[in-house]
Amino acid sequence: MDLAARDDKIVLLFGDVSVYLFQEFKEKYPDRFYNIGICENTLITMAAGLSAQGFYPFVHSIAPFITERSYEQIKLDMCYNEFGGNIASCGASFDYAWDGATHHAYTDLAILRLLPHMEVIQPGSRKELDVLLRSQYNNGKTTYFRLSDHPHDIDVPVEFGKGVVLKDCESKLTVMTAGPLLGNVMEACGEIDVNLVYFHTLKPIDKKLIGKFANTKILVIHDALGLYEAICEVPHLSVSYHGLSDQFCSSYGTLKEIREALGLNPGSIKKVVLRQLAKS
Amino acid sequence: MNPVCRQIRKDILHLAKVSGHGHIPTCFSVVEMLYSIYSTIRHDPKNPSWENRDIFILSKGHASLAHYCILAECGYFKKEFLSTFGAFKSDFGCHADRFKVPGVEASTGSLGHGIGLSVGMALGIKIAKSDRRVYALIGDGEANEGSVWEAVLVAVNLGLNNLTILYDNNMSHAKGLQINHPAEHFRGFGCEVIEVNGHDVEALKREIIKKGNKLWVIVAHTKKGYGCRTLVENHYEWHRKSPNDHEYAKLMEEICEETI
């Protein structure tokens, strides 16, 4: 909010969510705060129009609706026209667990990284969001920030486009992950002799860093699609994936319960890693 | 028929013939609208990115050939450049690329995007406290898209009185999802609406210069293929068709004799 207060080219567009969090900003800068309504297609297209007029728009709504429903608007109006801006989603993966499958979003990272002129960021902590948002919001690209209300509490170095080696014990197995799930992955791998690499930026993915582990087997552990596919673009790797299966998650409950059901709780992750390590 | 508009139709027909491409009937339905817009709005063909210009968005992007011909007529580029229309390395495709064509503000083609873009542009202009205006030309078939009405609703809600929508009511959608009374629809959404003959240049200009207190909508009643009887009577067949030598001669004769 302080960034928006200092840069009068920032305009906030809301899809009727999280509006109450920005009341102070709305009162101070009514010309740059708009609760547009529940119309994700128009939110994105309007952002492109604002960008065409020299503004730095931020669009905020719930992940599946602002990305999957508005994919063509992102593709054509923001990316193809190069009317860049910022899309900040909430509720991705299973943050909206008890809302059910209509509100789950796990394809967003995968589909958005396919678009030219697009940057895809999955911050795992408040610090990562803060650093990356300030460095990318006004660069002319379309940048997707996948916000989460279940951040991890691990302090990692943050630089756009750079992965982070959290553990390098010259193991034959390297675990790679991204976003808030790092908390569970760290807990699972803490006492196991595996290398651990973390990403907050999925596009551009840090191919150089991934290449350094090409002589190991790579296990991608992620609660979404997109990271595995991005890593697989690096040639000559042996990569496997632990995360989502090819079916809808029809459970409700809490994020913790869904992660357990998917095998993404620390205990299950540990078993998978040990099994992979034994095979490596 | 306005003599410039007649010449534009000849240009369109010629380019569609030599290129083997073109949406001739839909181009013919918007010629007077495009000519009236560019005769009225603030723009500078020698400086397409002039900061005080008004903005025009062709939301029904498949009428690009008519747009190109008008832009050439205005002096944005030489008319000869259009002879490459549709070719592999041409700057002028069936749907315009804003990075290639001077005067084109947005690359359109997929229907239902132009109004949303215009709403964002008009809001940006309002925030900047400028008196510039945005004009968007949409088709009646395009208005089948829900995103059109979503954007209209938002524009009305934001009080965007610096946006004008021109609605090409050429009945192209008659075989599909029909919108029988578009003016009533726009009024129902809270717009100020006027209905005009979309082939009457003077009437169009009169309405284009108006600035209402709300979102201003001009419902232009047009004929798809206007200018050629053959196209008007057979516009489904001619939607994407390029004429052969015989057809070209016949259509050119109809334009010159003003058979419709």
C-alpha cells in the first residue's frame, strides 16, 4: 500500500474481494482505487487499457477466476498488445480449501507461464512478495503474483528470476519446490541428505541453477502445476514429480487436510523423498 | 454516397481482389462510420502518438481492411503499402497489429475485447484529468459476447462520459443469437443512446461530436455490403470471399452506379 501511495501511476482494480483491506488507501486516493465488481474479463481488459494510458494497474481477485476465466484477456489484451500490468491473486492451490473444487486453482502458474511477455511469481513469504513486487511492478511486462495466506516462515534470499539453493550436500537426489509449500518440504527434508532448491520465480525459471544439478535425479514437489513443466524445459535432466494427480480434488476442510490427502504434508513428503533417494 | 466513401469501397474491393483476402461486406458496413470518426476526432496522422489525440478502437477487428484504407486516406501511410494486404511479410493483416500499423491503437481480432480496453483507456484519461475521448466501434454479432455487456455495465457504473460506442447494427447476427432492439438494451444498462442511419455521414458526424453526461452510444443502422446490391443480398456467401475477375467487374460497376 505504501508503494501505491508513493507512485501516482499505480491504479488498483478489485474484483469485489479484499476491498476492506484497502479502505485507508481508498479514502486517500479515490482516483486510483476501484472496486470494479465481479467481472474478471473486464478487470483484465481494463487493466490493459489503463496500461495503454501510462498507468501501472494492479488487478486483484480470486486465482481461478482471474486467471482461468480471463486467460484470453491476459493473453491478448495484456501480453500480445504489450499493455503490461500486475495481476495479484488470492486463494490459489487449496487456500480456499472448504470452498471446494470450483475455488481451487492449480493450473494458473502452468498456463500463464506459456504466454510471451509474462512473468510468473509465486512468493512463499511476505518478504518475497514485498521484494519482487517492488522490483517488477513497473517494468512494462505482465506480472502474475500468486499471493497466499499460508506463507512459509523461512527467510530466503530474494532476487527476481533467481532460484535459491537451500541445501547442497552433494546428494544424488535434488528436491525442487516453490512457494508456501517450502515450509512442509523443509520440515520433511531437514535431516535427509538431499539437495534442496527453491524458486519464487517460475517465469523466467533459473535454468542455469537447475543445470548445476543435472547430474542428480530431480524430484519436484509442488502443490500446483507449472514448476515441473518449467524445470523439464532444461535439457538432459532426470525429473519426477510429486504433487497433484489427474483428478479434481473434491474434498473440503482445511488446507492442511487437503495437503495430507495429496501426500504433501511433511510426513508423506519425507517418505517420498526417502523412497526416491533409495532408488537414486 | 459520399465520394470519399465510394472511393474507399473501391479500394477495399481492389485490395480484396488482388490479395485474395478480405471481409468485404463487413468492411462496407462501417465505411461511413470510420470516415465520420476520423473526420471528427482529434488526431495527427504525422504524429500518431500525439499525446492530446482522441483514441479510436476498432473492436470488430475483422473490418481492418476498411480501417487501413481510411488511415491511408488520412495520410498515416501511403495507400500503395496496402497492396501487400494479407501477405506473409506484410504489415497489414486481416486483423491489425498495433506495432505494425501507424494509427492502430490496439491489436484486436477476438471479439468482445475492444470495449473493455476502451473502458480502461477512458478511465485512465479521466484519472489524468484530460479532456481526450475514446471511441470504440463494435459489431452487433460481437455483442453476443458477454464481455461486451460486462464492460458497458462497468463504464456506466464508473460514469465514463468520455467514451463513445458506435454499434454497427448490420444484422450480421441474424442467423444466430439475435439482439432485436439494441438501443433498448443500451438504455437499459444506463447509457445515452441515439439511433442513426449508419451510411449518412453528416448524421454520424453530428452524433460523434456530441458529449453526453453518460456513456454515449450511437446505434448505427447499416447494411452489410452497403454499396453493392450483390453483397447486400448475399452477404453470408461473401463474408470471407475474394472476387474473381468477373465478380470484381460486376461489384465495381455496382459501386459506381450506386445500386443500393
